[in-house]
Amino acid sequence: MKVFRDSPGGYALRILVVEDELRLAELLRHGLREHGYAVMTASYGEEALALACEHAFDVVVLDIMLPGISGWSVMSELRRRQNTASVLMLTACDSEPDVIHGLESGADDYLTKPFSFQELLARLHCLARARSSLTQPLLVLDNLVLDLLQHRAWRAGQKLDLTRTEFGLLSCLLQHQGRVVSRLELLQMVWGSHPPDGRSALDSFISLLRRKIDVPGERKLMHTVKGTGYSVYAEERKEHEAAQE
């Protein structure tokens, strides 16, 4: 069994790298350890799930194309088990359907192969910042509640299954509720100086988040301001009822 090794300086994040290409896995393990992270590796899905049960990882760097259980299945199983680790998926295809599939399966971010090690570090830094930047305990709008400490969300008393990126986007919007948050602001607040490539990535995250927040029978909370960005506010009841007719 692979174990965490001692480090005199301690570790910023506990990372599980799931990659069946052994040379790449070893390069990532060595490089991440050089930057102070605690790293374990797994080369197939079953091994990754077993390690995730034994250890509390902060981030899982997950290749989608794995022998045996696919990366998609690993992500779904981690979320089914309510594993709270952030998932950064590695994919050889950046088509929108594949990206959406990954996000819906529970990924928090993605990188397209081939990628630079510096870009991987930047993405991990953003995920680490998202885990540690929670300050206010609760954010509330209408019957939507976000618990920033427990990383949980509810709408009308029903628990919402949000990825970490979706949670980060929603918390940013709720912290500025009632005003328009530009696309650039969202990208900077959630991803820092290394946002995902292309306009469609943010659109995909927002679309998935909207499906979970604006549920039938409840007032619409998420609003798009064309050409500018997004805003969250409780739609007036009459306006909401008219929109449903």
C-alpha cells in the first residue's frame, strides 16, 4: 500500500493522482512532492476508490481514460459516497459534451492533455484557496441556504448536490446578491489568475448550477444579464407565476 511520507515542512494539500500512464504518474508525484504536497498514486479505478476510503484527500487528480472502471465511474462513486475531495479531471478531449459530462459527474475543474505542470499547479492552488477561504457561516436568499463551513446547500429544505466549483460560483453570487457580477469577476473570484479556457466553460458551470437552484415550484433566483454577467435575487411572485404560464 502506498503511504504518505513525512515532510519536515508539512503539506498544503493531500492529493491522489489517478493515472494509468506510469511515467506521467511518477512525474506528477515527484513534481507535486517537490512543491510540498502529500501525494499518493493509483493506476486504476478500483485502487483509487480503495485509497479514497482509507485516506482523507483534499484533491483527486483523475484521468478519465482508465483500465477497468472509468474515471467517470470513479467520480460518480466518490460523490455517491459523499466524498468531499475536489476532483480535477484530466481528459484528452475538450469538447463541450465531454466537459459537461465531467461536471455533471462531480468534477470541480478539468485539464486537457497535454498540459503544463505550471497550469496544474495553478489549478490546484485555486482549489486549495476555495477550500480555505470560507469565512461567513451562512448565506441566505429566499429559501436558499449555503453553509460555508460545512460546505452544504439547501433549497426549500432539500439538500443540493453541488460540486465545489458550483458551490464557489454560488457563494460568490450570493455574497454580491442584488447586483450584477460580471463574467470576469466570477472567473477571477473562483479561479483566480488561471481561469478555464474558453467562454463555454463558465457557461457550462452556470447552466448546471441553474438546473439545481431554480427548481420547479420555487421562485427563480439566478438571472443572466445579457452581455454583462449574472445576478441572484428572488424574482417577484407575480413575475414568477407569469413566467410559468
